[in-house]
Amino acid sequence: MKTIAENLERIHEKITAAALRANRDPASIKLVAVSKTMPIERIEEAVSCGQLLFGENYIQEARDKIAALPPEIQKTVTWHFIGALQSNKARVAAAHFQVIETVDRLKLAQALNRSLEESGKQLSVLVQVNIGREPQKSGVLPENCAALLKDIATCRNLSVDGLMAIPPHADDPEETRPYFRELCRMAREYAGMGLFSRAGAPEISMGMSGDFEVAVEEGATLVRVGTAIFGSR
Ligand SMILES: *Cc1c(COP(=O)(O)O)cnc(C)c1O
């Protein structure tokens, strides 16, 4: 089995090669190390290799792990929430994560916004799109996404910075390419309409262990990779 250091090195090489194939700046792509189910020792190992951005799917698990990490690591690491989030967990999520990638309804956005009113803090969020229109999956349907972005703009403590999607599973990453392309097209269109909180290129979170190279070729700015870094769960 390869070490985390070797895996990270190989993934960075692949991201760079994919970016260059698409005439993109490799520095415009960030690797989110998905550490769900992984013990803190493995997170610390990744941190020692310079990986400082992590994704977690479960609030309670993340909270316990963050609290168990040494303070100097807690201070340097950035956490993205990438799982399904219930509105009643919004306060805890906002307290522990710097970015919530899975906002897919106004009620959740409002709950996050309310939890930040007192502190006045800004929280970065992405809107999750159900790009494959799968009934069992979270995410706003593509045709409702622009309206949701407009509604969320009323949440003053949220910075809506881009889109995120988990396309239908396919063994061949080429089958996923059209979904990546469509998410990227939507993000550019909404950016042109001024529907994101900040000017400039929106964040586009797409691509996992099996297909992150294709996602980078199609415009991902965040790739979420677990298994290819930490091994199987
Ligand atoms: C688990 C997970 C990942 C990472 O998946 P791998 O195939 O292990 O790379 C990425 N995104 C989300 C939303 C996940 O739940």
C-alpha cells in the first residue's frame, strides 16, 4: 500500500497535468482531502505532508475529530462540510466549518444565516446541484438553482461562492464528463448574472477519486478526494 505522502504527490501531479491539458493554471485548483471515517492520526499525517484542506460528511464525527486534534493543527486546517445537513445542525456546522458545500434549500441557508447573526461572521457556502436529477440525491434541481441563488442572496451573513455537485456514479469517468461540463456552464452563467456574492470566478466543487482529472479538465476549482489519498474506507 502507498503512503499518504506518495498518494498526495501523485494526485497533485495528476491535477497539474489535467489543468495544463485544459490550459488552466494548476494553482486555481484546490484539493479537498475527504477524511470521513479516517482517524485523526491519518489527518495529522496528511497535514505533515502539507495538506491543510479537509472535507467531512458528518457533523458529530467532524466535531469530535477537530476537538481531538492538537491546537496548532486546529489553527492551520480549513474544513469543508460536504455531507447532507439538517437545518437543526446549522449552528454546529457554522461553528466548525469554514465552507458549507451542500446548501440546497432556502430553509437551510436561513438557519445558517441566523446562527451567525449574533457574531456577525461571514460563512462561505456553495449551492449543491442535483446535476443528474437523481431522486435519491440531495441538491437543488438545475432549473431551480438560479431562483435559489437569488433567494439566498438575502442571507447577509452568507457568502455564496459557487456550485457543488455529485454526478451519477459511473465506472468510466468519461460518462461523467457531460455533467461536469454542465455544472461549469451553469456556474459561469450565474456568475455572469451576478448571482454569486463575490465578483470573479466562482468556486466549482466536482470530482472525486475516480474522476477528478476529468473534473479538472472541465473546470473544477475544488476536487474532493478521499479513497485515493487515505485508501478504502
Ligand atoms: C466521500 C465523498 C467524497 C470522496 O469520495 P472518494 O471516492 O473516496 O474520493 C467526495 N465527495 C463527497 C460528497 C463524498 O461524500
